[in-house]
Amino acid sequence: MKRQKRDMNSRAFDRGYQAGVTGRSSESCPHEADNARQFWMSGWREGRSDQWDGFTGTSGVHKLRP
């Protein structure tokens, strides 16, 4: 059985979070649509905040969704 694709906004948030945790710039956002860009930026901000708080590597794994 095929798995249902996740919501595109959820995927944008997750990818933004991963970019933020790894220290990439917010300028690297691949989305041009306002809605997807907003979710990506929200994820990026949360990822950067977690990186600054020290939630990197194995201590930040609990934040990522499967």
C-alpha cells in the first residue's frame, strides 16, 4: 500500500527546521509561494533557536518527525 504524501506545508516546515539546525542561511529558502515560504521560515527559526540552545546531533532528534 502506498503511503500518503504528507502535507506540503508540513514538509516545508521540516525542511526549514533541518536547514536551521545545520546553520544554513534563511536566504537558502527554496520556496517562492508565500504560504510554503512562511512555513519554511517558521521551521528555520525554530531550528536556529534549537541550535543556539544546544539541541544539535542526538539531543535534537526528538524534534524531527518520522
